[in-house]
Amino acid sequence: MTLTDNATDTNKASGATAKVLVLVGSLRRDSVNRVLAQVAADNAPAGVEVALYSGLEKLPFYNEDLDTDQVDETVTRLRDAVAGVDALLIATPEYNGTIPAVLKNAIDWLSRPYGSGAISGKPVGVLGAALAQYGGKWSHADTARSVGIAGGKVVEDVDLHLAIGSLEGRAVADVPEVVETLRAAVAILVDHAVTVDA
């Protein structure tokens, strides 16, 4: 499922007992990270709805002067989407050794109002793929640090740093160990969400 511009409420779907939203740090339509996110959604455990968020590129760059009672509708849409789910999964590449700007910008918007932003207290897992041999570990560490400072609860057990070369031309969905890692990542996030709510 993809959360499109016209579908701002991930809670409209049916019968799921837990909801996870995925933010993808790459804007490229066919990026491996977008594929990872889709495979995670397609293989979610029973009773879990996973939706991919679309539209991060439409957010204005964070500016406190814009963060008013009349905030841009794209910001409201993102904040509402994150507030309406049990957990957040981030799939990100590594650009020049760190987090993509579009993802950092989204985290900045989600961190406000400080102490009560939509990401505050939300279980967040970070994973992804990169061309580098370590599969984007620097980017993932930077993303996790930013999320933690923003108020999210980083779930360290979610761990996938996929070196794209290791796929050897195979589709992500055709690599059982990657599919299982993604399924487990969603399950771990949901477990943490239940613990937070208990």
C-alpha cells in the first residue's frame, strides 16, 4: 500500500491491528530502498498494515518562520500520517556518506513542536541499501541519531545494511534472507509499539 496525496489517513484501511508507515529516503522511482519498503509491506506479518509514504519531496525546507498555526498542508499531511500509526520504518540510501536531505528535512518537521512532535515516543526502525560495501551504515547511524534527538524511540534490533552489489542482479523479493529480515523488522517494530502502549 502507498500513502498517496489523496490518502492522508493510514487508519482508513481495514482490520489491521497494527499500522507501520515507511519513509523512503530516495526519491528515485525504482530505487532499491523503495523496493525494500515495498517488499516489507508485501510481506508484513498477519494483522499488520504497512504503508509507504509518498510526497516527501513536496515538503518545504524546515524554517521556523514557516512553522506556524498555518503550516503548509504538506507538513500537516506528514505529521498526521506519522501520528496515526503505531511505528515508523525508514528505508534510506547513503548520499556522500550521510543521510539524504529530503529525509533529514522530514525528520526536522516531525520533531516539532519540540517535545510533542508526531515522531515523539514513536518506535522507529532504520534500514536500507547503498552502493557502498557497508550498505549505508553511516547514513543509517546518522538517521538513527537524528530520529532519537527528534524524540523517536530508535529500535536497534531493526538492522539491515544491504550492499546493493550483494544482490548480484537479483530482485530483492527473490532473496529469501532479505525478505525474512524485512518481515522480522516489521514484527520487531510492532512488538516495540505494543510495549510502548502497555
